[in-house]
Amino acid sequence: MGEMTTYSAAQMQELHATLGMNDQQPKSKNRLPELKISSKRRDEAGNDIRDFEGHFWLKNYDQEVYSDKVKIRVLSQLYQWIDYDPEAQRPRNRTLMIPFLSHQAIDETGTVRCGKPLSKVMKDWSKEQKAKYSTITLFRQLRCLVSYTGKTAAGEEVTVENVPAIIMNKKTSYMNFEDEVIKKLNGRNYSDFWCDLSTNEHQNGDVTYYTWHYKPDLKNPVAMDDTTMDTLAHFASMVKAENEDVKAKYEAALSRKSMDDDILEALEDDLDADLAD
């Protein structure tokens, strides 16, 4: 643990508001490693990793290290809609990262939620109607510290300690952190506790899939030391930068739409004048 650093109330409030830590509304790469559950037969180097199916690993980390048990300390919970292009294999639209779902999630194309209607609106829709929005997913993003000891594809034992990372929970795992952690806190902050992380295996016909299971260590709260606060500030800086980029693209998209509407209106006026003559 590092020495404690004193942060002003205003600094703490800004960090908490940016990262969604409030109860009330108010590294070399420019992205974090992502903690994922392995479902692949082979890694990018072609190594057989079938023995690690259902194990956790860090994507975009120095090494691919697999373990069925991981400890995490969640420092931020945010929500974001992403429209993913399966052919290009990249996002084609994304919203702001917001700390509360009641906040307006503007996106890069000048709409909200990447154009996806609210779930309550889509509730009674047909499969065909819902399929139009199948590429748009709501993610619960958890930015955290990750620690575990695991193995590489070659069998080498590696310890991962306090690595800043992101978890992108969606669909069948979307509610698990809320149900298994937040609802058990009784007003305390989730950032004050480490969680044991494991997976639950499910079978749907011939398909096997895994969901996330969180077990917070509520008996042993941990302090916000200097190292953790530095990580918190780093998370906040990354979130702020991405949100500013989304806002700029949102404003640009609205400006283009306004110009297009003005041109169309002018053309319609010219046509009306021609017809009048």
C-alpha cells in the first residue's frame, strides 16, 4: 500500500461524479486491458487454449494469463451504448459514458442511445422489429483493479497484481454486479471492497456460455491509498477525454443535419416559387 494522498472535497466530488461512484445524481496504449471470459479454442498465436474455456484473461495486456478465480476492486461503474459493425469488426457509433441511466446518452451521430428505443418501448415488438437494433448493446462498464495468479498457454505461472482494467458486462451478465454487489452494500461504496470473481456455466442446447459471478468481501473494507487514487484519476481522465470526443461528434452531426435541412428548405422554396410562376 502507498502513502495516503490528501484530495480536496471538490476533487473527490469531481472524480466520483465522472466515474459514477455517487449514490445521488449530480498506459502506453490509450485504452485499458479488458477482463474477459475465454471461449476460444486457440489464442492469437495459435496455441491450444481449450483447457482454459470459462477462465478469465486480460485482453490487451502484456501476456494472456488465464485463471478461473480473480480478485477485483471496482472503482467505477458507467453505462454506454455501442453500435458494433460485425463486418468491419469495429464500433460504428457510441454514446457518452453516463453514471446513471436517467442521464441523456447522446451519441456520435446526433441521436441518443445509438438510435435504439427504450426497452419498455420495444417490449411487445416482434423479433423482426427488434432485429433492426440487434447490433446496438448497452454495456455496464466496470473499471477496476485486477489481481490473480494464473497460467499462460505454455503453462507458465504468472501473477497479475493491481492491474487497471475494464469489464464490459452485457446481456446475461448485465445485472450481476448490481444484484450481487450493489444491493448488498447498504449504503456503502463498492470501491471500498475487493470482490472474488468466478464464472457460472450455462447450457442452451449445444451452446455453452458463461456468466460473471461477484462475491464482495464486505467484512474487510480497504482504504483509498495513494496508488488507488492515482488509478482513479487516470480512469477519470480517460472517461473525460472519450466523452468530450463523443460530444464533439454529436455537435458536428447536428450541425450537418441543420445545414442539410436548410438546403432542403431552400430547394422546396425555389420549387414553390417556380410552380407559382
